Amino acid sequence: MTLSRRTLLGSSLLTVAVPVAMPLIASAQDASPVPASPEATSMDAPGYGIVRVRALPTPELNQAVYPDVMSRFLPATSAIPGFFGYLFAFENDNPAASLTMTLLADEAATTQANEVAKEYVAGLDPRLTPETPLAEQGPVRIWSTTDRTSAEVPPHLTGCQVTFRHRINAEETDIEGIIKTVNEELIPGLREMDGFVLYGWLGTSDGRISFNIWETPEQLAAGDAYVADFVATHPIITTNGTTDVYAGTIGYADVLGPA
């Protein structure tokens, strides 16, 4: 597995992103309560996911889009039957970019969510229209969360660390074998580590995206090191080309399922 420079730079701008984001988090959440979808409380794990990395021209515009997302996009998306959860994070090494993940019950709900997103983007102030360097969706193949309750982790996971790793499968990749190995041998170790919140995989048309959440940058680094050691000692974990890594500081996330 080859990691991009994003991994090395991820923590360097953390102190820049968080102080600016925090006031917006409070105002956005207070201004617009998100209606709960009945289906969201009946699922222990999502069936599908949508992952996006979006970039705006300046960090200021990226900050400006966040309360708009919380007040207009999230309520419309969370009203979709089959909605499971949503995450918004500010990318650590590029303050003008954001990471988002929408989790849903099935492919039908995913189609509806994409329509809501298209309508939302079409109605944005033109200054807030983003570029999208990463846009993937697919079935959730791995899903493991902390045993802690929502009261035992930061509210809305605000300030926690998230990473997306986008990998292209090598031609000889045994994806079912990899999933079995990860579930049986990697995840149990991760779950025992301090600060673990979530680890999962999204299947894509030509590869997979792994995503994980830890409470602090130090715990994220420890988790990354554990995963790197695991991959190095398991030849079954194959990848074609480099791995694009995006790391961010969470502004809002409701992805752990029923409390």
C-alpha cells in the first residue's frame, strides 16, 4: 500500500481548521434541527454510502458553505426513507476542501439522495459551487463501530478525526478474501485501541474506499500505523497504483446508528 502526501500533512493544519469551524458548528446545528427518518432508527448498519471530497477556491468559502449544508442540505437528505447518517469534515491539509459521507439503507435510497444533492448544488450561491476531486458510492462491505454509547463519545463527533482511503483493486485482488481477513484479523485489534470510533469499507466500481474515525490526531496516527503494519504483513491486501488519502476534522457526524 502506498500512501499519498496527505497522510503526512494531515495533522499540520488541524489547529487552523478547528477554531474557525467551531462557532459555525453551534450556529448551524441550533438554527436547523434535522428531522429523523424512521428508517434511520431501525438499522444497525447502513447498506450503501456516498463519499465526496469537495473543494472551493478559498478556506473562507469552505467555512461559508458549512452552515448552508447543515440548514438546507442535511434536513432534506435526512428526510429520505432509508437515511442512516451523515458526516461533514474540514480537510486537514487543505482548508478550502471538505469531506462528506452520506449513509443509506439501500440503492434506492442512494438514488434519492443523489437527486437531493443535485438539486441542492444547483441552488447554491454560485460562489459556493465546488469542484469534486473524489466522488464515489457503493455498497458498505465492512462496518464496525465502537461499543461505546453516543454519550461516551464527543457530541456529533465534533473535533474527531476521519480519513478516507481510495484504493483501486489490482487485477488479481481477491476482494472477498480481503474482507474476510480484515473482519477477522484487523478489526478486533483496532477496536481495542484507545479512541476508536468506526472502521468501514465502501465498495466502488473499480476498488474500495476505507473510512475510519478516531477521537484525536494522535489516536488516528496510532490506528494508521497499526493498519500499515497489518497490510505489510498480509500480501492478500493488494492495490493497483497509489492510495489517495484524505484526512479531516469532523464538524458534524451522526453515523453510529441507534444509541
